[in-house]
Amino acid sequence: MNGPKIIVVAGATGSQGGGLVRAILADPSGEFAVRALTRDTGSAKAKALAEQGAEVVPADLDDETGLREAFEGVHGVFAVTNFWQPRTPEQQRARTAAQRELDQAGNIARAAKAAGARHVIWSTLEDTRPFFGLDGSRVPTLDGDRYTVPHFDAKAEADELFRAEGVPTTFLRTTFFFEGFFRLTAPRREADGHLVLAMPMAHARLSGIAAEDIGKTALGIFRRGEELIGRTISLAGDHLTGEEYATALSEAFGEPVTYRPIGFEQMRAASVEIANMFQFYAESEKTFIGDRDLDAVRELNPELQTFATWLAAHKDAVPHD
């Protein structure tokens, strides 16, 4: 094939896919061209990508036929699904979010195989079920006792769909996004005026990454090519305790932020799934962090951001008023 190798990017207007689109467009080597998939080519984000030089095409991950058309002539595929994508009540009754992810991953895998894609990167996560078990003794089970952390487990389950199709795949395991500090783990100002960072991590370290760095690392994987096919690459930009996250926030804000560990059950009152996720992070800390070698990730993405680096650029967006 003459000219740049085409990389088709699912979720091109999202945080992960968008990061890869921007990384390819900014790459001075010109080795790759990008085909950005989006359900709405008329959206502001889609128009912005087109203006920056991306080929923007309409595609729906629920439509395998449409994906096959969108994948024609590609070299590589960046595959990501969004467990948290809003659904209508009718869609919720038809299938769970986990089942939708599995269906969409299967569509992508089959379309990639039909197109003869040379390299697929599947954005995935660990399966928490071998760690917790499904008897409900350690954490509550969900989705008819099928999962413990559905947005992790379904992605891990989908790994086998790519293997079953024989698609040349690199499995890219992500982790907690630093962007979670915009909402999920944002520090809160208490009645006495003090800022508190409350997380159910006790003294365990939490691996985090800037969402933009997922796409940049994916570009590094595409550059390495066949060498990384069949491999699992686990990502992080930093491994910090709650105290260390609070210290970084204190320095960024210029006022003290106190870390307050909270219990898993307290978190479960708000969300069983999110509480189970944090329990997995905390209790599997040694293995989870051990799988995420920061130096190895930095070889793929020399611009990999630490939490402090990311925070310096985004502190004004982290709530602390």
C-alpha cells in the first residue's frame, strides 16, 4: 500500500480515541493517516477533527455492516467501547451495558478481520472475577451474578472475541483516569472551609493516567507493529497513595487538601460497581501496579504525564471552590 497507513479510530470524539487522533495528526513522520469514526459527523468535535486533517466517517459500533464499510483499506484499528454511554429505557431493557460492549467488540473484531487489518489495539481492562469470585462473599455481584465490576469484566471477556477471530491484536489495559478528579474523586470543601480528598483506597496506591496518554501510547504501539501483536500492555502514568494525591493537589491549589480514606461500604451506598472497582484497585494493588511498568510505558510514549504534570495543566478544572 502506498502512502500513509490508515488507522481507523473508534470513539474518535471521546477521550481515548480523540487522544489517538490528535497524536496521529501531530506526528511529523506522516507514517499514519487517521480515519475517525463517529456516530454524528455534524457534531462540533467531529467537525474540529475534520478541520485538523482527519478523515471523519459515520459509523455505529452496533452496526457491523457499517463498520465493515468504514474499515475498508485500513492498516490498523483502535477499538474502544464506552460502557457509560447513555441509553434510553428501551435500550436498557433490551440488553445490559456489559452485553452491549460485548456485542460491539464482536462487531469490531469481525469487521477488522473482514478488512484484513494488520494490527488492532483493543482498549481493555482486567477481569475482576477471578480475584473476587462470584459467590458474593467478598463483594456484591451484578448483572444477574455474572460480574463483579461489569465495566472491567465485560472488556476482559471481549478479549477472547478478538482472539477467536484470529485478529492480530495488542491488548491495551487502561486504568483510573486522572480526569476522575474533575468529578468522581474531586476534592470537597467542608463546612469549616477545609478541602478533603475522600477515596476508598486506605493506604494503597492508585494507578492513574491522563486520558490523552492512552492515545499517545497507542500510537507508540502501532509504530512498533508486529512486535507487540498478541501482547498485553498495561498503562499508568503514576502510582500514588491517597496522601500523595492530596499532597499534589495541595501544592497545585496553594492550600491544604486532607486525604480521608473512606470504607468500601460507604462508597457502595452511592454505587456498588464503583465501590467494587476501588476495592479491586486497593486489594489487588501489588499485582495491578506490578503489571504497569512506568518506564516501559514511557518507552512507547515519551510524553507520558505524571499526576503532577497533568495537574499543572488542569488544576483550574479540578473543583476546589
